[in-house]
Amino acid sequence: MNMNKLQDLWIKIVRGWFSKEKKPSSKFGITRRGAIKILTFWSGFLAAFIADPKKSWGFAKNKITAKRKQGHIPKWGMVIDLEQCTGCGGCVMACAQENNIPFPRHGKEYDGTQILWMNLLNNPSPFPMPCMQCEDPPCVKVCPVGATSINDEGLVVQNYGRCIGCRYCMEACPYSVKFFNWDEPEWPGSLKELLNPDVSTRPKGVVEKCTFCEQRIRAYREECEITQTPMKDKKLQRLTACAATCPTRAIIFGDLNDPESEVSKLSQSPRAIKLLKELGTKPKVTYLTKQGSVKP
Amino acid sequence: MNCILPNRIWKFSWHWLILSFILLIPIGNGIYAYLIQIHEGLISTGMRTIGLGGASWGLNICYYIYFAGLTFGGITTAALTRLLKIKELEPITRLAELLALFSLFMAAPCLLSDLGRPIDGALFFPQYGEARSPFFGTFTMAAVGYFFASLVYLWLAGREDAYMCAQQDFSFKWFYKLWAFGYRGTEEENECHHKVSFWLALIIVPLLVAATSSLGVVFGIQVGRPGWFDALQAPEFVVLAAISGVGALIFISAVVRSVLHTEDDPYKDAISQKTLRWLSNLLWILILIYLYFMAVDLLTSIYSSETIEKVVTRATLFGPYAPIFWTMIGLFLISFLILFIQYVFKHYKTGLMVAAGVMVNFAAVLKRYLIVIPSQTYGTYLPYIHGHYYPTWGEYSIVTAAFAAELLLFLLFMKVFPIIPLKITGTRPSVPIKPWGKILKKAFFVGTLSFGLTLTVVGFLASARIGVKPYLDPIIPWSPVVFIIGVMISLYSPAVYEVSPFNFSSRDLSQPIKPVSGRKQE
């Protein structure tokens, strides 16, 4: 159809629309063809609505629910054995390298600006602190633009492009494991060339946090899908950068929904405790202590 | 029907020019500080990460709450004056509306300067704003609700004065004509305005209380932040907002009163001491209520045994924040005593009332600092080091610029519009409204209100995602904008009733009504 024909058609449509000339109509003020059109549309819609009410309205369906219906979906969790932790700080360094965390800078003005997705507290013994990946996260509830959300894996993640830097999530997090980019991140010298291409760098003015090395989980799943093999617990146990580096195997990662997994068994141990359980955040990180209780 | 115009409109004295120029200096400094902040990031502020020895919210948030409080105080005073027909406060209604509007203009930069990415904030919030976040209430109800509530009052109440000014040989005549929006100075229009003002006040007061409460909720629902998690936060915010608003109104009214006296203006007796007395008596009652709230709060915290709540309270009462806390208590108590003794002995002094008004504002700022900071620096459940927060010159500059800009806006407004409602003498011509006009007016009002409320509900529900996982994007994109437009249209529906052109045909009033200028008479 050339341009002239298109133009003619357009003129016809417009003229027809505004035409004062009355079209032949029934006593109900509607043509038969019009009635058939309306009936067809609404019956189609009704059929779609009966088949899938949410989809018919164009609602964005929650992918988690869809996957759960299909079968098993993992619930990623972590166990940290405080008895085995030596406080070497290897997890902190590995996390920083894996997740492109900028180098801390020296100087008084930079105090309190460090970014530590894996923090190591010392009171009185070493105490690794990643994000607790709460099931009911207070940070997600308060974000005004949905930049902090729960992804398909059930992980609490940060959308850096969406974050407006209001830092309300930092205020809401009782574990203080969210960090703000107070200035533009920097990597000295050639270290910039060693950045992990699987993880985006974050600009100044946004909040960031531990994602349980989401990129590693994704890569391993894709690998399993290609080879059509199930995800193995043994590999999962040391999947995150912190768990992979820990020399004493104090950090174990895995699927809490798999009753046979190491992380699932350890989290049922009498030594297991959850930090600030009383706040109702349902953290997915479990600590193992000697006494079965800890006062951090 | 006549009126006397004040002396100072479109007359610029040297004092005025010098004062305006002086105010431009801190404004320029604030803009410079903000540009540095945008360039360098928030590292140029004194804020740092919670848990690493800092506080992530600082002075900007304190002053955002303070300015929002002034807005609440201003617009609520104006609304209550109309609702309860308080004659003593009528001369300062415009001052109250202006205080509300200009304070809101200043609250916005305070909030924006706190954001890491302000442009993205302005773009993403209307698109993805989520109703479950308490910031939704802050950004929509507090910001937009306050803004349109104060604007609609200022506009409707000023239509008569704008009409009078439009008859004069002033510059920017179109501005006055636009403001008057078809006003013709009839008795029926005046009656209609009073009716609308009453109903508008009835709607606005609860809405404003809800909006101010949403600010308190920002802190009050944080279970992980000891010191904030408190059911009393919302009512405390409302009372403290009213205190700072009324205190500021006493100060502004007294300043305007003294300026009018020195200029020997025809309106020099417009604001009498009775007005100030009324405000000061309201103020001591509000202070008493607030002191009661604080006492209950502190007692609960002190008796909470060895919890983190107590750590925060100890830091506030006896720790590094003790000087601020006791200064705040002292200022509140002195202000209360000054005002209460004056009330008991029925002997009022303007200077003392103004001093109390200023003192409660200082105390309100200090209290907001104590609400925001100690819970961040001392209120961590885990064994993090205790933090500290010292604002930098950049933060002080932005806040000072906001104060200077507010004063400048007042100065500018005084030169273009009567800051005190004009005294109308003589009788207004009566042109009865035709019966069909009344019906049409009501139909338009009901239609607009229904449309506005529908948009408000739809916008809210679409942003809230009730029934599905709440952390996903709004069902309808830009639904926060739908909510905001809904609130705006609902607030403007009484204005539609008032300005709808069904009162009379234009032939009814062929002769314009000319006011008599006060200056010309002299």
C-alpha cells in the first residue's frame, strides 16, 4: 500500500468519524455489525477471564508463584559457624573482589563511607555479617520507588538504576548491612581492569547491598540447565565468594527448601540462632554458636 | 463598595532593596553549596553510614520536617479561623496561608538536597511510587496536599483583594485579573466564598492531620530503629508542627504589625494585640500537650530496663545529646511560663510573646534533631560502634538559604499584593443567583469532587497493589500521579463551586466598582 492510499484511508476514517450523516441503525441505536463486534470482543474477554483472571487484565504475574506451581523452587540461605570462624577477613576480601566493591580510601572525611557487603564485627569474637536476606525485609517495605525488591529467587536485591538515594532502607535495616555510595567509587591504578564483568559497578548516590552472589547462582543454574543436571548441594555449599574463600568452611551456602542440603540440616541444629529473630524479619542467615545463644 | 489600599504596594524603599539584597547573599551561598554537593556527592555533608560511625539522615531531614511543620501550622490556623469563625485571627489568615505556602517551597529543596539522586527521585517517584512506603504519604499527601490546600485558600480568599487591585493602575494587571478569576464583588459571591471556606476547612483539617501524621509514621514504624518505633510519633509530630507554626505566626504577625506602624500605613491597626494574645494562649496550651507527650515517652523508655531503647534515651538525657536536650526542654519551659503567666495575670507584652514564639521554634528544631539523629548513632541492636554527626557548612548553607528565601518571598509578596485582607467599606451590590445557576454550581461541584475522589482511590489502590505481592511496580504506570491529581482535583472542587460562572450574566454588572486608594486620599 503506497502513501497516497494510506492517506486516503486516513481521510476516510476521519471523515467517517466526524460525519454528521446518520448511519442506518436499529431501534436500539446500534447496527447489527456493531452488535456482533461488541459481543465478540466481550465474549473473548470473558473466556480469557475465566481461563486466567489475572492475565486477562494484563496484570504482571508474580513469577515466584508461577514457579512454585511448577515444582521446587530454592530458598537460598547461609549458615555461619562462629566456632569455626577465625576472623581472617578472607570472606570480606573475596566479597569485595567478586562484587566490584570500591576500595576504602584513607582520610578523616572518608570515615564511615566504606562499603562492606560482608562486614566483620569483632565483639568479642569475629562475627561475619552479610545481608540477612530476610523473608520479610523491612528495607523492601519502606523503599518509595521499589528499588529494593525481592527477586524471583526470593533474594532481596537492589535495582541501582531505580534507586533515588533516599537511604530510607538503610534506616529501616536493623542489621545495618546496606551501604550508600557517598561519592563516586574509585579503583586505584590497573585494578579497574580487574573488575568482575558479571557485576555492575554502582554510581554515587545509590544504595547497595550483598546479593548472596546472585550472579554466581544464575551462572550455575544456567550451567545445570545446559547439562540437564540438578544443582548439586556440594557445589552450592561453596558457591558464594565468601563461602568459597573461607579456609575453615565456617560459611556454608545452600537451599533451605532442600531438606537434604547441608545448610538445611545445620540450620536445624540446636546451636543455631537467628539474629534479631524477635523483630520478625525472618532472616535466612543462621549462626551456629557453642552455647546455642549469642549476645553479639 | 470601597476599599483602602495599603501604602507599600509597588513602592520600593531603600530599606526594602537593601534587605532583599542582603537576603540574596545566603541564597547564593546555599545554591553554591548545593552545586558542590551535586558535583562531589553526599560526601560533602556530615552524614555517613549507620553502623560505621555515622548517621545517614541529617540536618536536611530535620529541616524538611521543620518546614513541613510550619506549613501545617499555617494552613491549619487559617482553616480553623474560618471553621470556628475566630474574629481575632482573621487579619492574619493571609499571613498564615503565605507561611504555609512559602514554608512548603523551602521544605522541597531540603528534601531534594537529601537525595543521592534528586533528578531520578523527581522522575521515578511519580512513575513507580509505592503506597506502602511511608514516604508515599510524605511525597504525596504532605507535599501535594499541603501545597494545593494552602494555594486554594490563598487564591479564593484573595480574589476580592485581587479584584480591587485590578482596578488600580498597578503593573502586571493581568496577574490581578487572573487571580480575581471573574470576581465581580457582589454580596452573593462574598456569601458563597464564606460558605466554601467553611466546608473547605472542614475537609482540609483532617486531611492535614493525616498528612502530618504520615511524616511521624516515617519514623514511628521502624521496628529496627530503637527510639523511633513508637505509636506516639504521629500525634507528637502533629502537635510539634502546630507549635512551630503558631510560634512562627506570632513572630511574623508582630513583625508585620511593627512595619505597618512605622510606615504609618492605613492598616497599621489591622493586627491588634488581641490577635497576638489569642495565638499566645493557643501556644501555651500546645506546649503543655507536647510536654505531656514527651514525659510519657521518656517514662516508657526509662522503665524499659536494659534495652537499646534505654541506651538511646541515656545518650539523649545524659550523653552527648544532653546539652541539646536540656536546652530544648529549657526553651519549651521558659516559653510556657512566659505565656502562662501572661495569661494568668492578664497582662500581655508583645515583646515577650514574640520571644516565646521564637524560642519554641528553636526548641522545635532541636527536638527534630533529637528525633532524627540519636536513634541512628546510638540505636543499633548489633554491636556497632556508636556514631556521631556534625553538619558541614554545606548543610548549614542550604538550610540558611531556605530561611532567607522564605523571608525574601514574604518581602516580595508584600510589594505586589495586600498582605492583610483589605477592609471593604460600603455595601456590595446584590445580584441574586438564578435558580438554574445554583443547580449547575452544585452539579459541577459534585461532579468534580466525585471525579477527584475516584482518581484518588484508583491511584492509591493501583500504587498499593493490594492483593498481589506488594514489592512489584504499580499496576497502572504513573498511578502515583493519578493519586496526586485526584487529591488536587478533590481539593479544588470547592473552588469550582465558588468560581463557576453561573452567578449572573455579565450584563448585570456593567459598571466596575472602583476602590479608593489610601495613598491618594492623603
